[in-house]
Amino acid sequence: MAAQALLEGDAHSVEEVPRPAGFGSSETPCRVFRRRLGVAPARFRTSGTAPG
């Protein structure tokens, strides 16, 4: 997932990630992250991994 790759780096803030990753709004990646990885984008960035 492009957003995941962008969050693994530090070139973009969590707020900047949706557009380069192809999302139209910041709400969509939050839903996708929670559904696929079980964690919000900001939590993923601080932990570096998805739970489980």
C-alpha cells in the first residue's frame, strides 16, 4: 500500500500522505489502515508496524 510506504519514511507528515498515496481525503486512508492493518496511520508511524 503506497500510504504505508510513505509513512514508513519521514519525508511526509501523516497529514501530507493521503494525496501522494492517491487518496482524495484524509479520512479514507484512516479507514483503510484500520481495516487492513488494525491501526490508524499515526499509530502505525509511531510504532513502525501493524499489531499482531
